[in-house]
Amino acid sequence: MGTRTPNLFSPRGAMGAPCTHGCPDALGCPQRHWRPHTMPPPSPWIPPVPLGPPQPRAPHCVPSPGLVSGGAGHAPFAEATPPARGPPEDYPPGGASAAAALPRLSVLRARHFRAALRSLTGRTMSSDSSKKRKPKVIRTDGGPQEGKRGKADADQDVRYYSEECEVDLRDPIKDYELYRETCQELQRLMAEIQELKSRGIKDNASEIDERRIQSCVHFMTLKKLNRLAHIRLKKGRDQTHEAKQKVDAYHLQLQNLLYEVMHLQKEITKCLEFKSKHEEIELVSLEEFYKEAPPEISRPAITLSEPHQQTLARLDWELEQRKRLAEKYKECLTSKEKILKEIEVKKEYLSSLQPRLNSIMQASLPVQEYLFMPFDQAHKQYETARHLPPPLYVLFVQASAYGQACDKKLVVAIEGSVEEAKALYKPPEDSQDDESDSDAEEEQTTKRRRPTLGVQLDDKRKEMLKRHPLSVTVDLKCKDENVLHLTFYYLMNLNVMTVKAKVTTAVEMTTAISAGDLLSPDSLLNCLYPGDHGRKTPNPANQFQFDKVGILTLSDYVTELGHPYVWVQKLGGLHFPKDQPQHTVAADNSLSASHMELTVKLLRTRLQSRLALHKQFASLEHGVVPVSSECQHLFPTKIVSRLVKWVAIPYEDYAELPYTKDVIEASLAEDTHLYYMALIERGTAKLQAAVVLNPGYSTLPPVFSLCLNWKGERTSSNDDNIRAMESEVNVNYKELWGPKPGYQLLTNQLQRLCMVLDVYLETEPHDTSVEGPKEFPQEKMCLRLVRGPMRLKPFKFNYPQGFFSHR
């Protein structure tokens, strides 16, 4: 038997091959380096295949996924044991890489296969050759080579692949077709080798070797195609790089040209926008120039045809005119200095005259007081008035003018701090504090706590409701020396005026409990004009300001600030139209003057009526109804019913009375009115009278609601005669007005109630079931006791006959 070729695809084929490290068995070597068996030379019919440079491989590499072609990668092996053998149709189809069949081989078979492949190609598979690096190829990238290169690197750089010449001659499409055919052929050969080995016949070894050699040839073809593809890729990159460099060069040239264009455009713009100084000079018109300029300057023969010469001539004429004006200016300055000197002399004279005038004024003060002509005091008042805000200034001027012209008992004055008023209009001075002061302030601010939200809102409210430091006081004197003091304030941020009232009587008046609200500052001036309660601000813009600082209504602050009545705004010249709101409301003198006279009369009437009521209430609380001599004829000589109680009641108690609903529904009773309760008695009969006193008394009469407690409760709803008694005082009040201005109206009404109660009780029929005399014997002379189906009683008193009749 001859020498048998070892089976490279079985583990036994590598047995007995000593390792380069001296191991007896190459399979057990940790470095996995062994000396390959000597293979017979290839058959003569195998065509030579040009090979490229050797591909380096790491000595201890682990097989990685890839294609077994040109050393680029090895087939992956999932396990070391050979896979189960199967039929040829279990292998991957044609068109895939030859490496698709290799995963079914073991690791040892792949190693034997590579050893045989290297022996066929004539390459020495020693450990030294496996450690050689891949030769470097010269690239025309233009970039510098990094690192130091030795002689060996220089030798590698000059190597030249033979395939570089073939790349230009070969067709890539044909190479791709060749690659596909070679892959299909490799798949077919691998399938046949697998099929022959699966049969296990010893005579198939030669066929297997023959197909293995053919496979190696196909692998060489794939390796060559791989090198051609890499060379094509490199050439394509080089061409792309060269084209990119050309484009960059052209782009750089384009940018340079664009920059030059932009620079030229800027220069052109500068030239076009250039303005000469003569363009800023306002020259005279051409008509004036040729009319006023002398011929040696205007030169019409030349300047009319040449614009440049015309401009030069106009500039010359302008220069000539300015020289003349400069001379005039110097002359005016000299005359001005002379006038200023004369003014200084006169100022010195006037300044020396001022002390003399002051001494004269001081000497004339006793004369002014004696003649009631306080010129000095009036002068000081007018000096202070300069610092008043516009509404208060208008009020001061108009009230002073009215007092001088129409009402000598009207006194107007200004109160408050003038220095604070001056400080309001001074601009803040920009001053730098010392370092010590700033340090002290910083220490204080660090020690202080940050104010809470409530404290901040309180500060904002105080700032919103801040009053002007100056105020105007108006004193209204009556004939009986009673004085109404009015103090007018101005709320700067709200742009409204307020007023506070105070009454000073000439004689100390007796204190009446029920008269407590008559002279109260909160109710004294209510409804001076109908509907003017003074609880709401007349300026519509104030509500938006209140919303920012959390103020619901101004009525919570009227006790401190005063009442913002509408008539107060008109006296200050302020008008706030609701249908057409204005952005700014200015003080109008004409508006103040038109309301001054009527308002002063109403104020004086209000004071006199309240003082009269105050005196009357003192008598009523003691059960005495004062009736003046002028009104004695309105009542009979003898009235038996007497007033036993007169007290003030709140609005809530008045509204709870069942017999006052009609008055409330008729809007004759409001919370701004005054409410009282009167009790009139005669025997067992008690008449309760709920009285509504309008703030405009006596122009508007009081309203009475009656309830008689006698043999049951009798009111206007269940007794027609009670309704007739109410009409006697509420409807026929004009008979009880008395002498003007009618301040006795309330007492006369109460006296009439006592009178009609006597008539009511005396005309009642006697109850026969009760024994004894009649409780209320008839003392009044009546023509008829009752009349009509309603059985009304005669309540009208006829003077001087002295009898009662029906109306």
C-alpha cells in the first residue's frame, strides 16, 4: 500500500503532526499552531490563479462570522462536535456564500482545510509568516502620514498590485456574474463532498480530493474578485476626493468674488449716500437769490446754465448775508447788556422797597382790624392757595368770591401743612448716601422681616386713600350765631373730594336722647340733594382701583375720610358723567359757580331745621307738644289726649311693624331716613304712631303710620277711620305747615293726632252691655257723628266756629 493522503476533513488527519512549539500532538497545543502535512502538488490541469499579497491573521483569533474568501473572515462555528449528517437538500440553496455550508463542519476540519489550502498555493504556513502585517498601500489623499516610518514601511509603500491595471480593463458587471457563478459552483462542490462523505465509501476519497482542489481554485477566484472590488472602491474614493477638492477650490473662488462684489457695493452705497455740509444749509429760493443778490455774485449768464456754479453762487450769497447778520447780532448784544444793567438797577430799587412795604403793612394791622379789612391775612391765604390741588383751589376761589359778593357770614380758610404740600410737587433729588448710612440701612433691612401679604395690602390701601395735606374749611353762620363747619378734603389717588361736618351752637342746648342722630356728622348732610347719600364714590374709575387693593366699598372709610357727596364734587368743579366716561376729569370753575349759591342755601336750611327739631325733641321726650302762637288757631282749646312717649327706633324695628308695610312698599322709608315712635294715650286707649322723618325735613313732610289699641288692635287695614286719621296728618300736612319755613310741621302733626284721637273716641257709640257712664264723654261739638257707608267721623276742625265736620 502506498502513502495515503490524510483526510483533511477528519480529526484523524492531523494526528501525528508535531507542533512548532515542540508539542507531540498539534491538537493539544494551547497556541493551536501545528506543522501541516505535506500535500501533493496540484494537478497540471489546474490553471494558475494570480494571487495578491498575503493576508495577515492573528495567531489566536476566534472564528468570526463572515465569508471564507481571501482571509476576510471565517465561518462561524456554534459547537466543536460535528453536526448530524443529512441529505444534500438540507444545505443552503445556490447563490449564497460558500461559508453557508461551513457551519456544519467542526473546528478541526476547518483548520485542516486552511492548512491544505496554504500548501497548495505554495505559501509557508509557519508561525513567522502568520505574524507578518498587511502591506500598506500608497494613497493619494494628500493628507500627511502620522507617526514615524522605517525602511520596511517604505518598502511596503512602493508595492503595486497587478490587479490595479486589470480594474480598468475588466467589466464590473461581468465580475459580479463571475462571483455569482463561483459561489454557486462552490455550493455545488460542497454539497457533493458532503454527499460523498455521507456514503462512507473508501473509493470516494479521490473524488473528494478532486472536488476539494476545485473548491480551492474557486476560493482563489473569490479572493481575486475581492481584491478587485477593494481596488475599485479605492479608486472611486480617490476620484470623489479629487472632485471634492476641485469643487472646494471653485467655491473658494466664488466666495472671494462675492466678497469683492459686496465690498464694491458698500463703496458704491457710501458714494451715493454721501452728503455735503451745504445740503444742511437752508438757502434762499432761486427767485429771491436772483432778485436780491448783486450781479457780481449771482452771475446769471453762467449760473442759469450750470447747476454747480449756481450752487456755489448761492453759497457765496449765504455767506455774505451771514456776515451782515453777525454784525447785527453783535450790535444787539451790546444793547441787551445795557438793558440788563438798567434792569439790575431797578431790581435793587424794588428789593430795597420790599422791607419798607412790610413795615408799612405791620403798622397798618390795627387799622385793618378796626375796619374789618384783613388784607394781610387774605394775602397769606392766597399765597397758601397756590399749593392747593385744582378741585380745592376752585372751591376756595368760588366760595371766597361768593362770600365777598353775596354772603358776608361765609368764612373760607385753608388748613394743613404747606411744607408737606410743597414736598409733593418737588422732584426727587438724586443724592448718594455715605457708606456708613448704606451699611446701617443694609443691617436694618436684614434684621427686618419681609412684610406679609396682608401688611402689603394695608399699605396699598392707605396709599390709595391718601388725602392731600391741605384742606379748605367753610364756616356757615346763621342769624342765631349757630355755625356749620365744613371741612373739604381731596383724595389724590381717587380724584374725588370729601366733606366732614360739625355744628357749633351759640347757646348750649339741652341733650335729647332721641335727637342723637339729628346733628351727627354722618347723617347731617344726607340727601341734601335727592338720592345723594354720600356712601359711594361718584367716580366710576375708583371701583377698578378698589378691586386691585381689596376695598369692597368706600362706605367703610367715610367716617375717617368724609362723605364723597355729589354736590361736594360739583363745588370743586368735578363732574363724572356715567353715560360718557372721560379719561381725565378737570376742575371746572363754571360748574362750581353754578352750584355754589343753591348749595349754601340748602346747607343753611338743613342746619336751621335740624336745630329746630333738636329743640322740639327735647320737649317731646318730656311729653309736651310745643305749639307756637301762630298755630294755636289750628287746634281746639281743649285736647284731652296726651303724648306720653317719644323715642327713636332703628330702621329694622320700623320694618318689623305690621302696619308700616304700605309705607315701605311705596319707597317712602329708606335706611337713610330717621325713625321715631310716638305713643298717645287717653284712658285705656293707646295710639302708636310710627314716624318716618325724611332728611329733607321740612321740605318733605314726615309720614305717620297709626295703630290704636282699644278694644282690640285697629289699623288702617281694618278700620277706615284710622286710615282717615292718617290722611289728616299725611295728606293735609300743608294746613299744619305754619309760618315759613315750616319748622313746626312735626309738632303740629302730633298735636293734630291728639285732636283726632279725641274725636275718634268721643264719637264711638256707647256699649249698652257695659254698665256705668260712657268712658269717653263727648266734649267736641260735631255737626254729624258719622257719614256715608264707611261711617267716617268728622275730623276737620273749623276755626273760629270751633266745631268739627267732615271733609
